[in-house]
Amino acid sequence: MKRRSGEKVKAWFRSERFYHTGQGWYFMTREGEEYGPFDTEHDADSELMLYIRSVNMCQNSIAQASDQLPHS
């Protein structure tokens, strides 16, 4: 990957969002919250999609409410 002049070399790490223990499948959020256990990785994935949808809906509601506030 090309870098701009003067930029430091940076290593990017990526971790798996899903993991398995003896109790079942879990997922981690960007905020570091852990959800589970779920019976299958597919179940964990489905729950993650619901979680993301819920967070996005809340953020959109907050943004819409903020847009409706009178600005000084």
C-alpha cells in the first residue's frame, strides 16, 4: 500500500466478530459488548444484524429529533 510522504507505517489488525466457546457462539460489538451464547454461528450472525439495525434506527431517530429542534 502506498503511503503519503512523511506518514508512519501503520499496521491494521482485524479481529473476528464471532467466536465460539463451550457455551456456544458469541459476537462482539464495536463498543466491546459481548452477546450470546447462541446455538449456531448463523444464529449469532442473525442477532448481530438485528443489533446493527436497532442501533441504526436509534441513531436515525436521534438525528431526526435533533433536526427538529429550534436552532439559535
